[in-house]
Amino acid sequence: MSFLSTHKESSSDNVNTANNAKRSPSKFLSALVTGISISTVGALSMTAPTLASAKTVQPSTADYSFTVEDKYKGTATRTLSKSGNTWKYNVKARVAGVASASQNSTFTLNGNNVSPTQASTTYKLLGMGRTHKLDFNPSSKKVTSNYKGKSTTMNMSQQAFDDLSLEVQIRQDLLNGKFSGNYYMAKKDKIEKTPFKKSGSTKITVPAGTFDTVRVDRVHDDDSRSTSFWLAPSLDYMPVKVSQINDGKKMDLELTKVN
């Protein structure tokens, strides 16, 4: 159920919300997509050794609430499932009457190493939408990006990931003591190195309860940006809170339920 259902708005408020989102769609959708994924976490070298006895994240379903700019409220559901050695991670989010987003990732898990095969991100704002697709070819060490009718093939000198498989890889690294801080993410037209750092441990309370967490921060080259993740070891380092500031726009996400 959307958080907006607990706050009755007048029709003029709804129009203003839609108009505000329409005036800055790129920032709004960026925050919405960030709200449904822990994008920006990532990858071991493609030549990293396989750990036969590596600990493994477990299938799960989790619900979240999030706010964008302290005025748009939404909900998200993240489902991680497994069939044989094929894993699927699906995330859906929406801000009622304004925007929606969905992400899907398919990957395999060999020891500690996540190997994505396909991924897609679709968002809609006021009925208009875009889709970005990624196809990974581990044997040729290439990834192909498709967006707005343009196809771009990129070389993977080191393993690259989509947003969701990045999250699983960082969780695997934390589970197995392999967190490095140096990771890579496949974008629309390039593969980008994305550094992270651990920022200590803390106990936090969110709607789903109180958790001991490890805080991981993205290292930005712009002081006006910040991204922090609070990951719970008791939940295989599932994110229980995410906070981001980008160009003065704030986004907060919190876990409300986990199965």
C-alpha cells in the first residue's frame, strides 16, 4: 500500500505534485530508481578465484518505503529468487499517480562470484517511460547496452555489473570477508569504476525493526553528493536503509517488512 494513501491530498495538491515532477523528470526518476536499488556497488576481478565453500545470500522478499525531496512518498518491493544456479532479482517501486519503476536482473553465482547475464530498468513518469537493457557475455568479456534505440558494446577488462547484481556481489563480499571498495558498474555508454568505503557499524531502527548494521558509503568526487547504505549482517547484508543527496535533492529509503 502506498504511503500516499495515508495522507489525503486535494486535487490541486495532486496537480502541483505532477507538475513539479514533470519540471525535473531526470532528477526525480534518478532518485526513484536509486530508491529501489543499491546501485553502485560492485565487482571482483574476472580472474578472482572461486571459493567452493563461500557463504551465499538466501532468497528473500522485502518491502520498503521511501521519500524523495521530502514530498514524494513511495513504496518498493524487492524479490530475490533462485532456480538451479539461475538467480533472479526483481524490484518494483511506485509513487502513486506520479511515477513507477521496475528493475530485473538475471545472474549465476559461482562460489563468491556473481556473473550477470541480463538486466533491465524501466521507468514511467506521468505515463511516459524509458527502458534500459544490458546483455552480458562473460566468454567474450563484453556487455551490450540498449537505450533509446542505441546499442553500445563495451569491453569488460574487469567484471562489470548492473545495479542489482552489484548489490548481490557486495553482499557476497561482506559475507565472505572479501569487500575491496573498488568496483565496476555498466552504464548506458561506459563501464565506470565506483569506489566505496566502510564507515563503521551502528544499530539503527526502521519500520521493520532494530538492526545491527554495517555502513557503506560511496566515495563521490563531488562534495555536494553523498550516498550511504546501512546493511544488516543478520539479513545477509540486505539494505535496511539508504540515504542519498544529489544536487540538494534528498532521498531516503527504509525497510518495512522482510520475509
